[in-house]
Amino acid sequence: MRKINNLKIFFGAPIALFSIEVYLAMVVGYFSALFFSPKLKSLVLHFGKYRLHLHHWLLALGILPLILFYKVSPVPVQLASGFLGGLIFQGIVCYDDWHQVVVKKES
């Protein structure tokens, strides 16, 4: 895991102007992912010569449309979408391998 660049934190400022609930939920989601990600095992599926690495940011990205479009959430949509946005943001900016989803297995 790499250290976050301080400049990237300022990307959240426009969201804070739009909705304080979304912004605060993003902050909670970011720090939750920062704390729990190293402690949890990633979901990796094996398909022949390839492996599919379902990063936490990718799983959160898959759930986000359900919450935004279908309102499937036990909490208000602003909080759920902000929390998932924080998970996505942390997964992309803090890991160098965030883009490696389908990887060919080494022989």
C-alpha cells in the first residue's frame, strides 16, 4: 500500500460543497477501508490460466448503481453512496495494483 498524496485529499472539497452528508460518509468510508483492507483477504477467483482479483473498490463500484438507481439501501442513499465512494477512492489512490483485475497466472 502506498501513502496518499496530500493533493488528492482536496478532490473531496467539491463534494463537501454539494452535500455534507455525502462528504462525511466518504471520509468514514475512506478511513474504514484504510483500516480494514489490510486485515481482510481479497476475493480472488481462478479461471484456468487467469485469476480475477475482485478488489474492494471494484465490489463497491458494483454495489453503487443499486443504491443510486434502485434505492436498495438500509440507510439513506446519501450516506450509502458516500461511504461506497470513500471505499472506491481509497482502493484506487492507495494501492499500486488497483488496476490489475484480470491477471495471467505465472507458470
